[in-house]
Amino acid sequence: MLDDLNSRPGNGEASGEQWVPGGDRTGDREVPLSTKAQAAVHRWLDGETPEDEAVLADTKHVEMWRRVNAETSRRRQVMTPAYVETRIMQSLPAGVPRVDDTTVAGTSTDRELKLSPVVAAAAAVGLLALGAVLGAIFAAL
């Protein structure tokens, strides 16, 4: 009654090969990474080397980063039209929104907690005694 929902063959019978978890890591990348070219491009992006060295190492990535930089600088100069700000400001309510304290259950600004000095001292002594008991229990462990 149990269906086998595993899409991979269990023992390699159907495909003729055994599946190993994490074994196919090369299929994750489109282009294999060259550490020398990657390091040269990173040094250029960090401003440590001139662009010519990066172009010699990896023309494709340098061109991609040039386009990214050009698009970024173009988008930095984009400004929201003035009519958009005007429409937003006109759509806001005229007055300051107010929340009525009586409608929110359990909240009120004119409630105060009144605690007498005797009750505060009794609470402090009780908490101190509780701390001493817990300390003795944990020290015995």
C-alpha cells in the first residue's frame, strides 16, 4: 500500500549507475571558475590593479562588471517625478490619525500601578528566598 515516491532508482537497476548524494557538484556551475582570473577581476574591482590586467585575465567578467557599473550609475541618477510626490501627499489624510484608548481592550493611559512599601519589601524578601533555595538545589547537583 505504500508508494515509492523516490524518483531516483534505489539500486541503479534502471539507469545502470549508482546515485551518490552530493556526488554531482560540477553540474551546478555554468562555467568552471578560474582562480587566477577570478583573483585578477576582484583586485580590479577593489581598485588594487588597473583594468588592463583584469581584461587580460578574464574579458567576459570585466565586460559584465562594466555593464553593472554603468547601469548602477544610471539608476543612481533616476529621480522620481514631482507629480508622484504630490499625489502621495494628497492621498494622505488631512489630520493626524488618533487611536481611541477606550476601544483597545486592556489599554489605558491613566492607569497606574500602586505598590505599597510593605508589599514591595515582602516581594523582595520572597524573591531572595526563592533565589537561595534554587541556588542550594543547583549547588547540590
